[in-house]
Amino acid sequence: MGDQYKELRKWIQQKQPVKIKTIKGEATFLPVKLYKDVKKLFVYNRDMQLINIALDDVISIQPTRIYGSFDKREQLIHIR
């Protein structure tokens, strides 16, 4: 994951959404902060909840495109 740290930092600075595949599954996130020393990545999920992902569980991270808003909370309000 050596070179991927550099790419991940760049994506964080650019506020680039990423698709993260872990041993538990795959989802799209907005990365916020990388703590390389404790091997944690803090991200927002589509409901704008801040969560952390253990880098040891990550299989791959790829930049992705989001059409429309990343924040899906607005859509939930209109459905109710």
C-alpha cells in the first residue's frame, strides 16, 4: 500500500470520492483523514456519518465518480 498512501493523500486533498473494497464488502466513501501510523482511514459514508476503516482490512481503493450529491440525507428527508 506504499504508493497508494500517496494517491490516497492526493484524493483526500481533492475531496475525491473513492470506492473501498474491504474483507467485509465494498462501498463508496469520501475520505477525510489518513492516520498511517495507526493504520486508520477516516471517511464519510453516503449518509455523511464519519466512520473509520482499518487499513489492514482494505483490499483496494479506487477513485470513483459521483453523479449528483454525495450526501444522501436530503433524499431521506423527502421520502418520509
